[in-house]
Amino acid sequence: MKLVGESLAALRGERVVFRNVNIELSAGEALTLHGPNGCGKTTLLRVIAGLLGLMGGRLLLLGDDNKAITDERRDQSIHFIGHQDQIRPQLRVSEILAFHAALLGAPRTSVAPALAEWGLEPLAGHSGGLLSAGQRRRLSLSRLSLQKRSLWLLDEPMTALDATSRERLLAICRAHLGEGGMIIAATHEPFMGDTKMLTLGARS
């Protein structure tokens, strides 16, 4: 699989947040987005995820045959984890993950392995409203493990994570790349040292 973006441009409200952005990402590669607040990092992730439209340019997700994949298959190839954790405080951790598994079309049996992979098993019965910021972030990221998807779009993935959780995230990301996956991460912090880099312009 391959992602190609040519001369991408997007609006937020009535303001152009970026233009003339080019991306090329192949299986096993990661791209880190850098730039100040307001430069369009989150907007670009949301455009790639299909949540926002383009003002200009062309964006293609290509299959192994180098042909553009259908919109339905494209949606099934992407995980988008935003900077807001989308955790219902009244539900238990295991229930929250089961809810997201259902949204993704993943089997309920995927919940237990995801809890284990992200070190959340001791918290499975806890209410989402009682979690710390770091625990909430791990729970949000654990959605990546519910269903295999090729392209991960991560918005500020390191936020609120302690050193152990950061190492866990990096190990999981490296494993995903090793299996031929792709990652695009928007971050203000060092993420993975062996990634492509794209710096978006300063806010006008």
C-alpha cells in the first residue's frame, strides 16, 4: 500500500491552513508532522482520514497493484486517533473498548488482547471517569490494536504518557511498520527517530 498527496491545500473556516503540501509514503514507512499550533497538522490528518475535504490537490491511497483503492476500502484501511480521547466517563474501560470494537466492526474477542498489549488489564473494571490523563491516552491508543489497519494517523500520540507508556507505544509502532504498515504522526515532541519529516508553515 502507498499514500500519495500532491499539491494538497485545505481550509479551516475561511482561512487557508496549508497549501502545496506533497506526501509520499510507502509500506513500512512513517512520517512525522511538525510545526507550530495552527499550522494545519491536525487538519492534514483529518483530510487524509477523509473527515475533511481538500481545497486543492490530489490524495490517493494505492493498493499493492498500484491502483487507487475504493472509498469503502480506504475507510477500512485507516485508524485515526485524535488528540481528544473520546472516553465516556460512565463506562468501564473494557466497555469503552468493546464499544469501539463494535464501531470498527472488530470482534469482541479483540478487546482482551488490546487491553493486555497496552497494559490496561488492571484497569478493565474501572470507570473511564476515574482514569488519569495518561491512562486515558493509553485507552484511546489501544483502539489501534482492535483491528488491523494499514495506515495509522496519530495526533499528538505522546501527550500525557509516562516513560514506560512511551516505550510501549514506540514498540507497537515499530512492530506495525515491520509488518508493512504506515504511520503519520503530528507531534511537538520527538517521536520516532527513523521517520520522514514534514514541517508545515507558521500560522499567518
